[in-house]
Amino acid sequence: MIERIKNALAEGPRATASTVHYLYLARIPFLGWVTLFALPLLAITIGRPLVLAAYDLASSGEAFFVGIAFGLAGGSIYFTAHVITNLCSNRFRLEINRIVQSRIDKVWASAILLALLINILVGASTSKPVLSYSGGIAAAMVAGMLVAFAGTFAAEAISSSFPKNPVYRNLVWFGIKIGLRKQKGYLRAVSADVETNDPANWKFEEGHVRAASYTFIVVVAYCIITAKQIAPLVALMLLLSLWVLVLAGVTFFWDRYRLPLLVILVTYFWLAGFSIKADHYYRVWTRPSLHPELTPGEIVGRAAQQHRPVVVVAAAGGGIQSAAWTTSVLDQLGKRLKADSGGEYDLPHSIRLFSGVSGGSVGGMFYAECFNESEPDFSHSFQAASSSALGPTIRGLLRQDLWRALMPFLVTDICNDRGRVLERQWCKSFDNKFKPNAKLADATLSAWGADAGSLKRPALIFNSTIVETGQRLAISTVPIRHALIGETEFTGQYCAEIAVSTAARLSATFPLVTPTGRPIMLNTSTSACRAVSSPPCGAGDQHLADGGYYENSGLVGAIEWIDDALTDLTNPAKNPKRYPVPRDILLLAIDAFERPTDPEDPCQLSQTGPAGQSDEVAHGVIYNLASPLHAVMNVRGAGQRSFARRLLRMFQARWALQHINIRDVKIFFEVEDPANREEHVQAGQKRQALAGKKPAGRFYIGVDPGKEPLSWHLRPSEIDELKKQWVGFNAASENCPDNYGAILDFFKAESAEP
């Protein structure tokens, strides 16, 4: 007994070292399994705003293809791990006996099945809150996985019968010619004569043919499945399968020479980056000269002269949540004002400016597009803004941008990337469904600027950020004449024209979801991007990113635009037409997320608890190491909010001295109805179970405050929630004013003014 213990203790360090060695060699399949296992857990925890939307499956047919993709990903992980397990002793001198090898294979298979089971449960629970529907989704995913597993058996059959095929001998001959005979772990001699180059005396090591056969199956599935629109999860899992197969093959070869994979990837992509086609571009073309009367002052002055109210909207960023919430607020607010005034108050035609950031810019684009309809129905803007665009975008990542990254020299249209795919999907969501008189796909800054000048639609500012300088870039249909330091106008920066859909996309360039891009000059708006030429004013090497990097509320752009207009109108030298100056302006600040802590907000006075009663939380070394980065991120958000609110207060105080009242109304999204909160949904299900009833939708992931979606997809429950929430509009109290009442007072005052 003592001898056994001594032997076990002596063997322990060697076994530990071998395990670590093996895990290092199998790091690519292991990282693939971690991705497969962690993705659904991420979707229901901290990654919910970005990942959960991918698990919302619209039908059993979609779930079937998702199951196929999951099965292919699991098979890719298993086969690459199996090759490494069997051949690591030949290539890397790591001895693993046959019994241990079989056990390792079983561990891999069990781990993969566990990860697939978790994905099935999350996919079923994310969809409709009906048990029968969730069961159908789960069954379809299982069926798809079984089809994919049939592919594994096909790979086994091919690998066992393929050595008898003449093509196999040709492949062996090719392997010998490229030097694989001298590389351990690839070819094995059949006879004792190891110096001969005769293919009949050599064969591939066990596992290589199987892995190659499975790679062929994955590539065929990739070509067939991605030929049409696919679910985001299908694209992600196919991408995972390809990367595991390719990178595992790369590491299997170079690990013998102790060359890290990271060095290989960095070197390859660095060299590929020298190709101009590896970068991302967006289309611009020659713009007609700006009309001298197309100014903010001219627009506001005409509105005041025609006794129209002046309303300005600032829409904060936040992906599809912000786009849909912004359009929902404006649509329902306009209908309510019209109903309460007997048709007298017309909110849509009172909006003179819409300043958006990120998703807010997308919502503003859809809302302004409704003015092209013969009889505008602004509910169309909400329907378009809440339509999913995640699937086409991820498909663009898998098709256009994957090959752009790997083989940029084969790219023909350098503007055709996932960002351009997202633009086309937005235009398709509106043009094909609602068929306005003028297509969104053809809308340009100058055309919409001319409409704003004639008061047919509001002026728009799509706020973006220049990556190289950190400046705020205002892509405006009606640009201001005097930008502040650190900010610039698109027309002044590039002297070029751009599509409205492209401007909205550049304002909403989320990291990884859409790429940052730089401009390329075309002869017309419909030309294909084939050669690179800089815009007339230069700056062609500058990339644009999400406007939220600079300021996320949209208030800065709105304040500057109004200030430019009022400065011109109050200066007789710049107001030769003697336009009247509006004495009352309404600024609607729309935010698609929960109300942040604001000491100026009277609605929060009763919510603040006594000081010094915070819960004590233990913090250690990890917290102290991460705290600098944590502080930077928190300071960025708090600094943006503080900067925008302080600028607004200074702006209001300045024009109050000239008897111009700037009213601001803040509108936030919150899950107000307790019945919709996730914990109440779960409590109701427990009550149903205790009462002997079958709980409906017991797997359902309900609405969770603070975890609203950011990706370009909304689940049905989230769409319903966006339709009905009216925070502050019906809950007036002594400390919390009624926002709707303030808006109504503004229109009453405007209609009463002679």
C-alpha cells in the first residue's frame, strides 16, 4: 500500500506535466469547446445585450439549420482533438497509451455533448413563452444535430474506404513532394524501405484523412447554407468550425518548431494589411455646392415666420433598442398630441432638427423617411426600426469580410462588406414593405437637406467619431457654418456627397458588429468600388466609428445647431430677410435606457436612500489591478453625461438673457409594469406549478431591466415592451413633473401666440 502511494506521488508531477503539455497542444479545439460552452451562458448573463438576440429562433426550420451548424462545430472540435490525441506521441514526443487515448476521446465527446445540450436549452428558452413552441425548437435543433452527426459517420466511411481510391495515391504523392515524408506525424512507411518516394510505400497517419474528409463536408455545408439568408447562430457556428479546423492544422505543424500561433496570425494579417483591399471603405461622390440659404438660421427663421413650433429631438445611442424606442416615442407622442388637440398639434411637421447618435441615428433615418409617403404613417418607422438585421450582418461577416481578411487580393468590390450589407437590409426593411414615393436606398444628404430647407422634413445630424483624431464628425443634411474646436462637419471635411443610409451606419458603427471605414470617391452614387481615390478635400485615410465614443446623447449636436441658428437670427447682418426669432423652443431628449442617477432630476429625490448604508463588498488584488480600466470606462460615461447636461444648462442660460426659452424634456425607457419583470414571471410560474397547472413558458427568458438588446435584433417580448412604455407620461407627482404635460403646455403656448 505504501509502495503504491509512493509510486502515485512519484508519477503525479509527470502526469501533471503531460496533461498541461497535451492541453497546450490541443488548445485550439479546447478554445473552440470553451466558445461553444460559454456562448449560451454569456447570452443569459453579462453578454445578454449583445448575444441573446442570436438565440431567438423564428421557426423550427431555422432551428433545424442552427442544429446542423452546432453539430458541425462539435464535430470540428472532436476530430481535431482526436488527431492531436493520436499523433502527439509521433510528432511531439508526448507518450499517451491507447487506453488513455480512448478515455480522452470519451471526455471530449461528453464535453461537446454537454455544451450542445446547454445551447439547445438556451435556444428553446429564448423563443416564445409557450412550452409547445420551445419543445418544437429544441426538437428541430436536435434533428439538425443528428444530421450533422451523420456527416461525422460519412467522414468515417470516407476515411476508411478512401485509401483504396486512386486519388488517395495522388494525395500521398503530393504530400511526399511537398516534404511531408520528412515531417513526423503526417506520413507513415508501409514497408521497411523508408527512403523510397514511391506512394505505394507510404500512407497518411490515422486521423488525417478523417479530418480532411470532415473539412470537406464543412466547406460544402458552408457553401450551401450561406447561399441564402441564415440565422446569426448558423453563421457563428460555421465560422467557429472553419477556424477550429484551419488553426488546429496550423498549430499541429508549427508547434513542433515552437512557433506560437499568435506570431503566425499577427505576421500574416500584418502582411495582408499592406493590400489596400484589406481595409474597409464607404462610398462618397461629388456633391453639388451648398446653397447659401441652406443654413440652420434659414430653416428656424422660416418656421417662425410661418408660426410653426420649433421642436428639436436629440436621440441617444444604444443599438436597435435606441432606434426602435426613438421611433415608438415620436410616433405615439405625435398621435396623442393630435388626438388631444383635435388635430391642431402636428408634432412631426414641427420637428426642425433630429440629432442622433448610433441607434438613435438609425431611428431618425426611418422616422424622416416616412415623410416620403403620400400620407405619412409614422408607425412604419417603428416597424422598420424594430426589424431584425442581425442575420444578414453576421452573414456578411462570414462571406464578404472573412475572405477580405484572409485573401484581400481577391476582393473585387472593396465597399461590399458587412457594413454595406447592414445598410441594404435597412433600406429593404422600409422600401420593400412600405413602398414610399422616394426610396431610402436613393436618399442623399443634399436631397434631404433641400427638403429640410423647404420645411418638408426635419434636418438630420448623424453624429460620428473620427478614429485617428477623436473629433466629433457631424454628418448633417443642413450643416452649421462654424464648428467648435474638436468638431467638424462632414461636408467641410470631405467636400463630398454620401447616402443617408451610409451616414446612419457610420454613426452606428459598433465594435465588431460593423467595421470602421474610410471614404472612397466614386463618379456616381451607384458605381461599384473598384479603385481608390481620395475625396476632394483629402482626409481619405481617416476612419469613422460610432458617435457614442465622443458623446452618446445627441445633445451636443442639437445644441450647436440651435445655437448657430439663433446666433444668425439675432444678428441683423446675418438675417437680411428679417426672420422673427422663436421665443420658445422644445428640446426632446430621448434615451432608450433606464434613467441614470441625476441630482437635478426631481423624479429621483424620493428614491435616494440615507447616506452611509451601502453594503460592504470585499475587494482584493484582482479588483485593484482592474480598477484603473474600470475607472476609465466609468469616467467616460459619467463625463459624457455631465458634459452634455452642463452644456445644455449654459445654453439655456445664455439665450434666456435674450428672452428665448429653451424647454427640455427627458424621456427614458424603463420596464415599468411589475408583471413584465423577469422575477415576477418566474414567481407566477411557481404559483401555477403549486396550483397543479402546467406552467406556460417555464424556460422563457423575460424582460430584464438594464439588459436591453444592443445588437440589431429584437425579440417579440422586447418589441411589445417598446410599444407600451411611457415613462413619466402618466405618472405625474409633486416631485416628478408630467413630461407629456410639459410638451402639451409648449404646444398650447405656441398656438396661443399671435
